[in-house]
Amino acid sequence: MIEELLDGLGKHPNAIICQYGSEMKYDEDGKLLKFVDWWEEKMEPSDSKDFFLGTGGGSLFQPNRLISTILDTELAVKLTPLADDIWVNAMIRLSGLYIHKVKCGLLLQMSEQQRIALKNENSYDGKNDEQFKNVIDYFVKEKNINPFERREK
């Protein structure tokens, strides 16, 4: 995994490198669809400008390339208390960076027998959608920018 990530960085020095995530999907008006309507783990490499990385699957960041807001833990907890992935992806996009997904290696999977899991609350109970809305509303109001605005059509 580390070799793949480093190789990806060598080929894409202006990107955040990951091996886990999904391409975000939008409606015809450019509004981000509900999380459950677009999350589908992508296995092949991707340079989509609308790629959403999962931080738990192996990612390589260059911290000096990210905006300093990423370190505002109070704001992160306020807007995305259950979804660090949403916060990190917003900061990547606000930094003007893109995500390059390398070919997926073997991920360590948790047993699907977990009945109580943050994934269930975020994905299936709509908490991710609430947290996306929190981030979008805040940055539109404070900075006049939607970090999750569609980049590709």
C-alpha cells in the first residue's frame, strides 16, 4: 500500500493520494446527491475532480499544501462531529487540490456483522448528508464558496 501511495505521489505531485473512495454524484442542477445515492467504492485508479476519499483506507497527504483551516478542530467538530472524511475532503477541495486514487490494494475490512457502527448512522441514517450540509452552509455563508460544488460535468 505504501509503495502504491508513494508511486502515485511521484506521478501526481499536486494531488492527495488515496486508495479508497468514491466519485461524488450530482443532480442535473449541480446539487450533491444524498450520500447513499453516490457512495460506491471505486476499485480502479481515478483522477476525477469530484472524487471523495475515505481516510481510513490509506491516504498520503502533503500537510503544507492544505489550508490552515484543516487544523481548526473546534470548527471541524462543530460541523462534522461524526465524519472526519467530510471535513478532510472539504479542506482538500478548498485548498485547490485534487485527489488521485491509485489501484486499490488489500484493505483490512471490519466484519460486516457489526450491528452498531458509525457507518450505519452516517450512511444509512442520513448523518453524512447533515454534515455535508453543515460544511456547505458554513463556507457559503463565511467565504462565499461551496467546497463540494461540482467540478466536472
